[in-house]
Amino acid sequence: MEQIIMHPIGKICSPYKESRDIPIQGIFNSEVEAWVELKDKYAGGLKDLDEFSHAIILYYFHKSQREEVQGRPFLEQEKHGIFAIRSPHRPNHIGLSIVKVKKIEVNKMYFTEVDVLDQTPVLDIKPYVKYFDSRDNVKCGWLEKHFKNGNIPDETILR
């Protein structure tokens, strides 16, 4: 299979118009609210999602215009492989965010912990299920040195 064709199911409406304004991770700016606006034919897919506290949004990095095999992530001077970092400049330009669901209204899912540009095309939404999605004894590779004693580095929050 050489080609996969996907079509957006909706878009993210967020206050972030420029990539420089986006927090490194949405969890570091939990007060900002955004929403996914689904195409009408997918509105029924939101049924019962409001019973979950969090959701996983898969989306397309529509503003990324290059593809890298290695990149230099925030907090680092050294390059790392693209599959070991969270850069938008990756093959297929697919992004993933875990967000906190606030409410569902017709074809909209309102959420916080947003780290995505306005008008980003949404590919899928899944419920975050702690029984499946959370893991014990997780190693975080090169990032471990930046999170000493489990503390978040100030530069991550203050970006």
C-alpha cells in the first residue's frame, strides 16, 4: 500500500493563531479552552463522550511544511530521532493530544489543556481510558534528565 487517503472529520478552534503562542504541552496551560467542531455527519459520534474526563485527539499538522528524520526539541541542544520527539515536522504530520473534556454540545466538544493551532484538521477522537492508556514504570529517554525528581522544569512552563 503506497497511499492512504484520510479526510478530516472536523477542525479544532483554539485561541492559538501562531505556533509561537502554543504551550509546549497543553497540560501546562490548563485554563485555556478550545473546541473541536465536527462535520455534521459525525456529530452523533460524540454521544457518551461527555462521560469521560479526557479524550485523545488525532490531528493533521496542517502548517508544517517540512519533514525531518531528526530534530532539535525544546530543552535540548542535541538532535534526536523524529520518533523520539514531538515535533510537528514528522512523516505524515500526524499529531496527538490528550485533552480534558469540558462539555459536548451537538457537534462540538469543548476542552482544556489545548496545545494545537486554530483551524487544525481533526482526524479522529477517542476516549482516554486509564485502564488501557496509562502505564506503570514508564521511561522517558533523553527527557529524564530534564525532569529531576519528577519536577517539571521552569523553562517548560515559562516558554
